[in-house]
Amino acid sequence: MKRAAAAMACVATAMLLLGCGDDIEGNTAPNILVLVTEPDYPAPGDAVGIRFDILDLDGDRVRLTWDISGGEILVEDGKYFWRAPDDEGKHQITLRASDGQDVDSKTVDVLVWRPREGNYYPLAIGNKWTYIDENDETVTREVIATIPIEHTVPTVTSYVIETATTDPGVPDGVVNFAYVGRVNEGIDQHAVNVIFGSGDTLIFDPYLPLYQWPLIPGKEWVAPFKARVQDGFFVGEGTATYRVIDESTLTTAAGTFEHVFQIEETFVWKLGDWDLDTTVARKWLAPNVGIVKIDQTQTRGEQTQHTAVELIDHELRPDTSFDHIPADEAAAAGRFIAAR
């Protein structure tokens, strides 16, 4: 590759011949129509492809100038690349196009990130996580079954996670269920019990993108949804918003975990102007373990409940969910078959 710029805010120039016009009277400025990079999240040192389209209606020769916050611009066989720097973080690539009289510019942000190793949401029947809450009561989460969701192409496999507690305010045997599945880029939530221990299952359409890989501090995603119950009746709509807060080392009674990501989930569910549920949860995910800590506040009507738990033990089996990743064109929702 031929080096065309040095690192750290160095400026490089190159000539792009779009025509042979020389008259600049009544000049029309060049227009950068497209400036994109690929891949979305390059690792440090990766070569990032740069694609741009420039239009100059006068057919003038256009000079390119690159401003970069780090790394270097490279040219090979007429194609442009950006060599990412060794440090992680957000970087900017600015392209300026000049015809000698007028200039157009466009900037693209690129997030350099080395994906962390490990499975941040292991799924297999028999996986069990044990937590302790602020009242020293035990909370368990266990994958108890898989079920198909009908009328999707292809069929979506949902893992059923049962949550139980020793809280004396919850009758013995009363549990809660969440239904999740793995997709290529993360974890989807298909459904959840509306109220702890109830038989009413709330089904999301489209499914909620619970986690999106890679997890990167500052990354956000938003999912508008409609909600229905198992017999198909529409029972409201809302928005789920997710934000990766930070990456840290976290210690619980189960041990010390590195590269733990804290994700904030804000779930708002309405029926018209009536607020049915607002839940703000912070969850800490550790590689090859899953959720190691939860801090959640849930408001329904006039009642607000706070829950905080941290992991004290876990038992995991080989992950089977990678065998059930649906094709990207899978339907958003289908007929739901309850676990019990």
C-alpha cells in the first residue's frame, strides 16, 4: 500500500480526476454524495475500506484532502483505506473536496473496538444462576426448557428462563418466566410474564433486541414494540431503550469478573394514554457467566418496586443456542406456545 497520510490529525492530499473543465466562472461547488466506511467496528490496526462518491457538475478536477484523528490513510489500486490506530475509541475521518474555488466536506465517525472474548449470555437447558437480594433472600434463574414459536419462517426457538424467589411475600411455587433466543447479532426477548407468578404472557411484536453484540460503552439501541397476549389481543405498545453504560471489573460473592458490561434497559409500556409499566433495570454481564448483578425499579400504576440482586453461584452447561439461530428474514412474531 502507498502511504498517503500519517497518524494523528495529519493531512493527506490526492488528485481525483472527475473531468477536465478549467473555467471557474459561475462555478458549482463539488458535492460529496457518499462517505462510508466498512466494517462498522474495526479492531485496532484493521484496514477499513472507505467508499465515497463525489459529483462536480462543471467537470472540474477535484483535489481531495483527508483530516483524520488517528491512524493513516492508505491507497491501493485506486482504492482508499484507513488504517485504524492502536487505541480503542471513537475516531473521525473527514474528506474535503475542492475544485480550486469551492470546497465540500463530509465526516464519518468510526468506533475502533476489539470485541471481548467470551459468551455474555450462555443459554442451555439446566443453566442456573443463584443470587441474593438486599433482604438476604435467594433468587434463582434457571433455563428449564426450549419451545418453538409457531408460524415463523423459519421456526424460532425460545429458551424459557424461570425466576423464583424465597421472598416470604411470594407464595411457594409462584415463579416468573422470560422467553429469549439467540440471533446472529445478539439476544432477542420474545415474551415475558406480565406479573410475577401470573399465567398471562406478554408477547412482543417485533421481538425486543435485548442485547446487541458487540457490547461497547456508549452504544445505544431503541426498539418500538406492540404487545399482545397469547390469544392474540393487542394490549398496548411501547418502547424499549438500551444503553451500554461502562466496562469494569466487578466483584460479587461468586468471585471477581473482568470485562463486565453494565447495560441500562428502560422499558415503557402504554395503552393509549395509560401508563401500564415503566421499568428501568441495570444489568451487569460477565463473559462466560451471564448476568452477575441486577438493579431494577419497576412502576405499575401507583406502585413502585425496587429489586437488587448479585450473583452468589452459577452452574452452566455447553451452550446450545448457537444451533438455533434463525435466518435474518425470520418473521418478527408468531403463535406463542406457553411453557406451562
